[in-house]
Amino acid sequence: MFRRTFWFTAGAAAGVWATTKVNRKLRQLTPESLAAQAANKAVEAGHRLKDFALDVRAGMVQREAELGEALGLDAPVDPAPGHELPGPRRRPALGPHADPTTTTTYSFSYNRNEDH
């Protein structure tokens, strides 16, 4: 009797676990979830690209300073104030885009009979 109860309980637990695992994977494969994952990866790649560009710019400035010292040039090498990279966007990748600065309203009535 105890064996049957044990195996029944073990089977029920395994079924619940497998069902939960399958449902979780199905939720990850919905189009909305895949789009959100792709958008997040794109945002991360953009941040890494921006960091790389900043590192390259810092290396360029440092190398130009070294070359200036080696050639005897005294002019400091500073990037122009308008050439910095823009800051990160502070809005989510997907979701409602509510920008309080833009108030675009569309009042468009469409009548199919006017097309003919």
C-alpha cells in the first residue's frame, strides 16, 4: 500500500513539474516574449558599441597626445565639445511610448465610399 502511494505521489509531482516547465518554455516562445528578448539584446549591443566607441575615442586622444609629445607639439588635444556620443535612452525597449513633450493627435475619418 505504501509503495503505491509513494509512486503515485512521485508520478503526480513529476507531472506537475513537467507541466510547469513546458508552460514556462511556451511563454518564452510567444512572439511578444521573443520580440522583447530581441529588443533587450539590441539595447545591450548598442550600449556595448557605445562603450567601445568611447574607449576608441579615449585611446585616440591618448595616442595623439603621445605623438604630440614625441613630435614636440605643445597644443593640447581635446575633443570638440559637440563631438561626444549621445547619452543612453531612458525608456523601455518595448511598451507604450508616452512622451509628454510630443502631443500628436490625429483626427482622421475614413469613408470607403469616397474612394470610388
